[in-house]
Amino acid sequence: MKIYLMIDFGSTYTKLTAVDIEKKVLLGTSQFFTTVQTDIREGYHQALKKLYKKIDPAIKFDKTIACSSAAGGLKMAAIGLVEELTVEAAKRVCLGAGGKVDLVLSHHITKDEVLKIKNGNIDIILLAGGTDGGNQECVLYNARMLGESELTIPVVYAGNKECHDDIRDIFAKYNINGYICENVMPKLNELNIESAQSVIRDIFMSNIIEAKGIKKIEAEIDEVVFPTPHAVLKAAELLSKGYMHEEGFGDLVLVDIGGATTDVYSIGSGSPKRSDVILRGLEEPFAKRTVEGDLGVRYSAMGIVDSLSEEEIKLYNEQGYDLVREAKIRSSQVDSVPLNEHDSNVDRIFAEISTDKAISRHDGKIEPVYTPIGTMYYQVGKDLSNVKYVVGTGGVLINAKKPKEILQKVSFTLQKPLELRPQNPAFMIDKEYILAAMGLLSLDHPEIALKIMKETIKTII
């Protein structure tokens, strides 16, 4: 018998998943509140006790691997030349690596902006700017500004390759904890994100996990491999593409509604589906993630309310839901669970709003352009209209009585006709909360991870 244990140290819950590798089956799952503020081992041990009540307590784990978004996850600052181009490219690197972009800065950064980085509990700075052979002055200026501020935060340089020698000199002169990788945008509108993402994940594993308190549990597990969102992204990509002879689901959208954020993942090219549509702007990654730090059903509940108009809030009040009051309660009592039907309905409302807002920020848009040969359309972002499946995960979805009502907010709506949302998808739910765990398992056994996901993630009727 060969047993793997996968751990997800989440911002709210620590989740455990045990898999029998030889039998290729899921043995059991469990969860307990993450105790990063005291000792992360406490929540892990409590979750382990619950797991052993479901599986043979004599089982010994052959390998234990983990991912983490505890203590706010991986917080990043993206600095670029032009916000619409290199900064956007840098953001996509951060998000694809499993980070949360807390600061976005462009052009020549100021002392006040450097102070924001210092005071923002940022874990990694991604410094980009200029295509290869393009602008050098701005990115070198920004590197010197970071050096003169005596920041100790790791800085990843992913800009114009012609600046590499000068950047090394600046890193050495100011004793910057710096890393150099390939340009995130070597040519105009062309993305190259793998090199920078690999460096970010290495920094996360070697430096950041100690700052997040994960180091305390190092003796009890084999390794923490990367941030939780990256594990989920790997699982979503595997579920979409399949592996060898095992088919995947094809293009899909995954919505993860959490207490602090709402993450949306889309797997697929997202290229135009109509002959009268022309793609414009920065190319989209095949596996794309966006994270909305103001949309969460606990920590970020006030952000949900702030996203609504006064008319919308008034309409909910007339239906008997004081969303401002409810958001204040949830943001101050982040470990609260619904105690009655009213509480469950409020959670559903917050989840529906989060889903609708998050997909609007993630999907592509079209806009009409009038030409001598008739109306044409520009597409910016990914066309998700032909997506076959929408998969939901996160506590509020898993525990909802009618999760389909929440996930349907992803679909195309006449109220937003220019958004390229899924037209007629099937809806599925990650009821066992295994996506992050399967992303971890896929590192060694992608075929088993895919098999378990296809057996466990069920269609909602």
C-alpha cells in the first residue's frame, strides 16, 4: 500500500486529502480552521484527527506534500512601464504563479509608491518594463529607486533583456535580494510568463513559507511546493486537457469563492468565434487566473457591498436583507457559519454577487467598430462563449443547498450583451474540496489525479 497525503493550508481552513496510489482511489478528506496566527500545526493536527476517523488509523503516509495560501497568501507588487501592456503582463505572471497582486505601479515610481510597498506586507516585487531592445531608462530608474529604499523584499526582474548587466550591477550595489529571468513581454503584445513564474515559485518555496509560519511544520511534511491557487490552476488545466489516453473535459471555467477572495480560472484559447471579430490587445494565456481581493464572503464581505449601487442595496433591503449589516458581521466573524435559512440566503446572495462581478472582470469583451464594409467587432480578452463546463469550489458553494443558482451567474446575460460569457455550460461542483490536492498529486501521478477528479467532481442537475 502506498498512501499520499495532500495538505492545503488555506486562509480559513486547513484541508487534508488522502489517496491510495496503488488502488488509485480517494481514501478520505477532512478540514479544520487554519491556526497560522498561533501555530499552524494545531489546525493541521486537528484536521488529521478528523481524517483518521474516516480512514484506517494505522495508515502511514508515504509522502506528504502541501500548498498554502495561509496568512493572506502570496502578496505581490507588479511594476511595469505602461499599465496597459507590461504591467498587465506582469500581473498575469503574478496571478498565474498563484500570487495576489496587491499593488500595480507603472512608469517612474515615486518615493510614496515605494513606501506603499514597504508598508503593504508585500512578499515579492515583479519588476518589468520594455520589450527586448526597447526602453531601458525607466526600468533602470525603478530598480535604483527600490535599491535606495533599502528594501529587503525579493525583486524579480523580468524586463528588457538588454538591461540584464545593469540590473545585476544595481542588485549588487544596493544588496538587493534580486533574481533575473526572461522578459515577460519580449515583443509587443507577446507574453512569455513561464520563466518568471518558475522563479516566483522557487522564491515561495525557499523564502516565503518561513515568513508565513509554515516552516514550523516542516519536520512533519515532505515539502510545501507552491501557493494554493497555482495548485488549483494545475488541477483545472489537467481536468481540461486530460492526460495521455484519458480525455479531459475540454474548455472550462472554474470559480473558487472564498472568504477573502473570489478566484476565476479559464482553460482554453479564448480566440474569436466569429468571422466579424478581430482580436485586439495583449494575448491571453491558455490557462488564465484572476483574483478579486474585494470579493469574499467573510474577510472581504464589505467589498461586495461596496461594489453595489445604492439602488441595488435598497432593493435587497426591501427583500429583507440588510447587506451592510450582514457584511460587517461576516467580516468581523470570519469563522461564522450559517445558523438558519436567513444566514444561508445571505451567503448565497454574497456568493452570487461575487460570481457575477468576478466573471465580468475575467471574461473578454467585444465592442462594435463601424467600417465601410459594415459593422465589425474588436475582442479584448478571452471568448468563453463555447465553454462546456463551469466548475465551482469553495466553502460557500460546497455547503450551499442550491449551488447551481450561484454558478449560473457565470452564464451569458442580456443585461451584459458585450461580455463573452459561457452560453450554455453544464455546472459541476467540487463537493469534496479536492482540486488543490489533485494539483499537488499531479506532480507525481497526473493520471491518478485526473481519474479521481472525473469520479468526484459531479454535475449539478
